[in-house]
Amino acid sequence: MKPVRITFLMPCYAWRPMGGFRVVYEYANRLVARGHRVTVVHPRRLEYPPPKHLTLLQRLREAPRRIRELFSRPSMRWQQIGKRVDLQFVASSHERYIPDGDVLFATAWHTVQSVLACPSNKGEKCYLIQHYEAWMGPKALVDDTWRADLRKVVISRWLVDTGKALGCSDLEYIPNAVDHETFRVLRPIETRPPRVAMLFSTVAFKASADGVRALQIAKTRFPELQAILFGTDKRQDWIPKWMTYLRDPSQDCLIRNVYNGSSIILSSSLMEGFPLPPAEGAACGCAIVTTDSGGIREYVENGVTGLISPPSDPAALAENLCVLLADDDLRVGLARAGRSRVLQFNWESSTEKLEKFIAKV
């Protein structure tokens, strides 16, 4: 395939680790390695922002971030990005800040209108859909972006089904992946302590409070249970003191101390397009205990590669935790099977599929 100019329009500056951003940067790295020119545009504000009804206190809290964005740009220490990837931090998503190219991707529902408003010299208009983002904005507006005249890539079969239910037929399925050279087993699966790792977030759809509650229930039956939570938010006062919390751990710490230091990875999300932490944990040898969040079905089959319970049911989630804490042979078997399944999702394959999609459009 001859080199093409590819632009990804992000929804904002990236001040802290975000899974959706990480996916775009992975693709950018791998596409430039294949000879393409890739630009990732980060606007300070969107020309068509999602409607917000902020209180005075919320506006005051946002002020420091807005001031910071006027005078600085993120360092991206949480993600390795190749020097040939053109990272641009611009004032807005107006077309004058978007370079001419061959393909232009919207990367979130609130970037779609900016892409649609661009002239044809900015590139064929596409949409990388990593979530059903009705939790972020008015459902009707989010649904309209799915039906917009864009060539669409979705990252899980659950999102394919979601799109079809919305009347979309032009959906290209390209799953997310894990970097298996980075996320790997460093400690024997069989000898790990009764420790559970979990991503903690204050974002509503992550339902982290359900995960914490499930851990508390399991602790009453297994007093030796340990828990290690990690995330970008400040530790919340209501997290029990017996739970370790790591804020913004380095990738090396996450791999060596969190994933490889735990026997189980826990996910309590309500819905996700393709949850990355459970996949990364599985690649590092953790057994998966999760809620049925939609995209999790890409690599978790209940009783085969992990244990699944309904969302918003901490008691059921705790019961599955207890099943594995009581049966180490089952835990080891599910961990091995989960790792084997996740190995099927690799960036070389996904990048190959995305490159073919780009060539087609």
C-alpha cells in the first residue's frame, strides 16, 4: 500500500492516561512504521461541543485546566509515541487547524460534527467508534453520530450489534488489542497471592463503587484477601483503608507490581466498548472476574476464560470472586485460558486490518 496522510481528531488535550487515546496512539505509531504520515490533532475546544450545564463551582474547577491549556501541552509520559507521529495541540477543531490529508478520523461522538464540517481536501471522513457514548451526552445526539455519513470502524462485536440496532449497516469490525511484548507474565500464575487488582475511576459507567463493594463482601469470607486499586483520580475517602491505592502508577509498576502481583483482575463496569485493563491483566496472568459490560465478551466467555456476572450487582460479582478464592485450580485454569484468548488480540493484526480499511476508503 502506498503511503497516505492520516489524521485523527481527538476530543481534547490528553493530560492523563485514557484508554481511547492510548488506542489511537498505538495505531499512529504502527501506521508511521508502515510508511504513512500520521497527524493526531488535539483541540483545546471543540467547534461543536456537547451541551453542558455547569454549575458555578464546576466552572471554577475547570478554570485551572483551561489556563494550563493556554500556556502548555501534555508531556504524554504515560504513552510512548514515535517521533514521526505529528502531535498537534491547537486552539480548536475548526478546519483551519486540521491538515490536508487522505483520511480523517473522528475519534469520539463530539468530534463528528467537526469532521463533517471539513472540506474534502482534509480527507475521506471516517469514525473510529470505541464506545457507545450515550453516557457522555444526549442519547439522541450520540445516536445521530452513528447514523452520520462517515465510514465507521467499531472495536467489538457488541458495538457492531449496537450499530445495527441504530440502523447502521456500514460498520467495519476491527478489535482493539494488547501489546504482548509489554504486557506479559513475569511471575508464575500458580504461586500468586490472594490479591485482586482493579482499575478505579469516578466516571459513572465504570461503577467502581460496585467493585469496591464486591471486594468488601469477599473480604468478610476471605480475611486474607488483598486488593490493589489503581487510577488517575485522587483516592476517595470511602475506599476502605485495607485496600492499596496507586495513583498514576508507571506502566512498569502496573505490569510488574499490579498485574503480575495479583491473581485476579476485577472489572465492575456497566458497559464498555473493549475494556483494556482486564485484557492487560489477563495477558499478565490474572484470572478475570467481571460484569457483563458488552465489549468484555470479546475475550471473556463465562466459565471458560473468566467469570461474568450482571452489571450493578456487587453481590453476584463478589460471589464470583469467592469462587476463585476458594478454588485455586479453577483460578489458574481460567487465568491460562484467558491469557490464551487475549493473545489472539494483537496490534500487528489490528493495524493490518485498519490499513486495509484505509486503502479501501
